[in-house]
Amino acid sequence: MNLFSSFCLLDAAINKRIVGQDYSIENIRKKTEHGINLHSKH
């Protein structure tokens, strides 16, 4: 796991706490992959 994906996991955890949504592992994984895809395009 690289630093960028770690940041995405942290971001998901923060969002869960603020918004109060229930993030499953699958949702976090999708968010991480989406973030990496966006990151790699630049």
C-alpha cells in the first residue's frame, strides 16, 4: 500500500465520521481505486 492509497483510506474514515455514512470495505476499496485512477491521469 502506497502513501496515496493510505491517504484515501484516511479520507474515507474522516468522511465516515463527519457525514455519518457506513463505509464498507468495498466502498473504501472503490474510493481508493478511483482516487488512484484520478491521480495517475495527471
